[in-house]
Amino acid sequence: PHRGTPWLLLPWPDARPSRFSELAVDPASLADWLPHPFEPAEAEARIHQLIRMAARREEQESQRAALLDQLIADHKTGLANDRHFRARLEEEFARSERHGAPLSLLLLDVDNFKTINDTANYDFGDTVLRAVAGVIQQSIRNIDLAARIGGDEFGILMPNTNLEESVGVATRILESTSGLFVKEEDFTTEVRASIGSASFDGRGLSAASQLFLRANEALKAAKACGKNRVSFFDPLQRSASKATPSFD
């Protein structure tokens, strides 16, 4: 009765009615019961009523899920939006702090995106964003969270992932975008991106915002080093001084 499956309880002759009524009144259940003896026609009518109730509940859950998707999704890319991403960042940071499990954050910025919008149009820019979102989704796990958190900036939250592993994921994303051409009507562009990575092992930081700032510092370093590369925040040097070679 607690799984949302319709249940019709048919008691035996000496069953206690109170036991069945306890199951039937559980708000999480879809249960009904008949006293003994019962008529088959009455049992059939009760079954159909329970099935109708289950269908209505399923429809309500579907509508609720669709509404939730609208609240947490970015309308241009289908990834999570900035608000949902930052809420999850806080949750995962707190979990990492409690259990000491590694947590990594990637920030990705599409290189020269303003030029793409200026030379083409905003609709084509949205097509580029969707192409980048598709590459990101194909490069991460189901437990990771990808989001569009700004105009052309994406965030990727990776629980149970250390710095080395996060740089591996970032490198895979950049390799997938290298040589990626987006075409639409009269416009064509080659997609390039820069990525900054930072990690947290449950110690040394007091707020999720600090992890975000470290990843952002690494992203700025990747941009400053010539773009189209991965940079990571080195916790030992407390700076983002290292970057992978360009993927030209």
C-alpha cells in the first residue's frame, strides 16, 4: 500500500477490520478494503475506482514533474539553470564537508562568443550554445550536473571526483569541441572553449562560493593563456598557474 499501487484488501472471516482500515487511511497509499463477506460486484467496482484514482495521481505527478522541469531548466539549452545549479552546489559542498568526499567544479566559457553573435545573429548564437550543451552532456556521468549559468558560461558539478579526474573530464570536453563546426543557413563557426577546474576534499574552504571563485580564477587563467585550454586551481600554490596546452 505504500508504493502507490492500488490495493483492494479482501479480509478473511475472522480478520480484524481495524488492521485493514489502518492500511487504507495511510495518505501515501491507494488502498481500500471490504468487510467480510463481500459481493464480487462490489469488489469489482472498488477496483475500478482505485484504478481511476491511480491514473489521476499519475497525471498529477506528471504535471508536477513538468512544472519542476520548467523551474530548474535553462530554456535555451535544456540543461539546469543557474538558480538550480547554485542550490545543488551548496548541497554537494555541505555533503563533501560532512563526509570528506571529493567534489569538483568546472566552469566553461565559449571563446569569442560575442563575436559569433555580432557577426551572425542571436538565434545562431543559441544554436552554438545548444551544441556545446550537447557535448557537455555526452561527456559527463548521470550523477553530474551541467548547467548554463550565464550568457555563454556553463557549470559542471561533479560529486565524488578529485582534481585529476575533473581535469580529465575537462580535457575530454575540449577534445570533443575541438574541430566542432556549427552550421545554420548562411552562418558557420568553429566552436572553441576555455575551462577552469577546482576541487574540494571537505577541508580548507568554508563556503561553496569559495570553490566557485577558485574555478572562476582557473577559467580566467585559461583565457589569459590564450583560450581553448584547461586550467585548474592548484590548492598547494593557492593559484591557477597551470594550464594544458591549446587544442589547436
